[in-house]
Amino acid sequence: MSRSPRKTDDYPPHEIPMRSFSNRLLTRPGYEATSPSVSTTSTSYTSSVWISPGRSLEPEIRSDATPSTVSPGNLTAHFPSSSLGSENDDNKDDTSTRHGSYTKLSQFVPMTPTPATSITSNPNIRTPAAHDSDSLTRMEHDLDTAQSDAESLRADMRLLEKELSNRQSRLEEANKTTESANDAIRTARSEQQRLADRVRELSEQLDIERRNNKSRTDTIDELRQQVTIKENELRLAVSERDTLRTSRVALQAAVDELQPVQTEVATLRDELERTRADLETAHTDAAEALQRVQDLEAELDARVSHEDEVHQSIAAEVGDSSESVFAGVRVGLWDPDEFEAVQDNGQSGGSVLLTLQAQLT
């Protein structure tokens, strides 16, 4: 025998009205808000449920005037703390049990106050106990669905954690690779700096050799000028000797023709002898000058051969690291004006740099 639902004003102070069942829990996929045992073709019903401490759900049914099926909009639940069971249960005041039942059920059913209305007697309406069993079955089904969803979410969370771990591992590997690349870059830069220092040192050595060659060239030019002067003097002496020979023939003829001039001829002969002595002295000086020139040329050839050996060793060393040297030249470690100076000099001391300039251009 069902009891008539109480109106909102009839609630005891300790009974709390709950929200409607037309919420997210009762409208989940696969859940029918209308109980099959309640649906009819002539009358629509709205369920009002009270929870008593330590008791299960026991909805009470009331009918409306409009004939339709029960929908989530008119299925309403109320959860006072003691309204189910016998009338004597309203006097129980087990606070811990009441709040425990209310807290557990509030996880699934949002609360909103809905006034209860009277229910008319209808022979087709099922008892509250049977409707309560269907509600519990649906709630257990919803709980299983929520648990399966939670398991699915946990599985997704584990997959996400695994993916995050893999991404962190890849990130660590990328960081290690980046660090290795940075180390390689630092090593390459240090090697480039070392080669640049070596190129700078070789450039300084070549500049020194070029200055030395220039001083040697100046000395050789001075010696050549002196030799040229001596050669001109020798040519003049030879010319004078030829002239004196002609004069001697003429004088001999004059001696034959002119006896009075024999004394003068003898005097001229003495002068010729002195001139011959001077010519021999000049010839000796010229021979000494030529010998000195030959010695200087031999010394110059020895120095040039030594310089060629030095440049060959430098060229071999530069050739071993040509790629690095060319890289140093490309980044601006070599001054183009120095190439032009070496090209203007034209000596073997700058042959290596001229070769490098030709390769770079």
C-alpha cells in the first residue's frame, strides 16, 4: 500500500529535498529516463523519492492529467532523510547514517527542490517497492557504465603517460644530440682558430722573407750598377788602348820619317808603357770585380735555393691543411692587399700565396 506524497511544506526540518532525476546521470547513452514499469498509454507519471537513513530508494508515484510517457523533464526525485518505510522511521535521528546515505547518493544525483503534489489512486500504477527496484537497477547500470568509463579513462591516461615518457626520452636524446653537435662545433671553431693562427704565423714569416729578399735585391742592384760602371771604364780603356796602338804605328812611321822626333817618340813610348801598366792594373781590378760578382751570384743562388726549400716545406704544410686554410681565407683571415703586394714583388717568397689566391678566385 503506497503512501501519499507529502507537499514541500510537510517536510520535517531534518529532511532535505533533492534535485530532479532529469540530469546527466539519467540521460546517459543507453539509459532510459522512463521506467518500463511506469510507462503507460493513458497516464504520465512523475516519481518523487525519499531516502531514509539506512534504507534504499523508494520512489512514490503520482499521476498528471496529461496522458503521455514519463520523460526526464517530469521524473523528479526528493531525498528527505526519513520518509520511506514505516511512519515510525520519521522519528529516527541517526545523523551519521543519514548524512552518509545523502553524501553517497549526491555523487550521482544533483539536488534541486521540487514541490511534491498529491497522487490520485490508479490501479495501473506499480507499487513504490517495484519502482524502487527498477531505479536501483538503472543506477547500478549507470554505476557500471561510469566505472567502465573510468577504466577507459585510466587506460587512456596510461597511454598518455607512456607517450609522455617516450616524448621525454626523445627530448633527452635530442638534447644529447644537440650537446654533441655543440661540442663538435666548438671543436671545429678551435681548430679553425688554430689554423688561422698558423696561417697568420706563416704570413708573418713570408713578410719577413719578402723584406729580406727585397734588401738582397737592392744589394744586387747596387753591385750590378758598380759592375756596369767598371765595364764602361774597361771599354774606355780598351778604346784608348786601340787608339794608342794606332798612334804607335803612326809614331813609328814618324820615327822612320822624322828622326828629330825620335826623342819625342821615346817619350811617348814611355807614356805608352805607363798606360799599358795602367791598363793591366785596370784589367786586374776588372777581373777582381768579376770574381766578386760571381761570388755574390753564387751566394745569391745558394740563398734562393734555400728559400725555395723553405717555401716548398711551407707549401707542403699549407697543402696538408689546404681546406682549412681556404676556409680561413674565405672568412676574411687573409688580407687581399697582401696578395697584391706579393704579386707586385714577383719573387718566389710569395709564390705560395699567389697560388692560394688563384685557387680562391
